[in-house]
Amino acid sequence: MVTYFVGQGVGLVEQVRPAAQVVQDFKLEFAEAVGRMNDLVAE
């Protein structure tokens, strides 16, 4: 039961990337999202 969703997740993998790159991309996307949210709140 623990590995039930593994097949679905593996099917979504498009490329193999280093963990550092994944974290860096996440940080950049988060910063962009926070910026957009701040712009919405300021309006």
C-alpha cells in the first residue's frame, strides 16, 4: 500500500536533474509567486 502511487509519480518525471537544481528552481518559483501575491495585495 505504501508504494501505490509510485507509478503515477514516476510517469510525471520528464528529466533527471540534480537535487540542487530542483531546490534552486523551487526557490526562484517561490520568490516569483510571492512577488505576484504582493502585487495583488498592494492593488
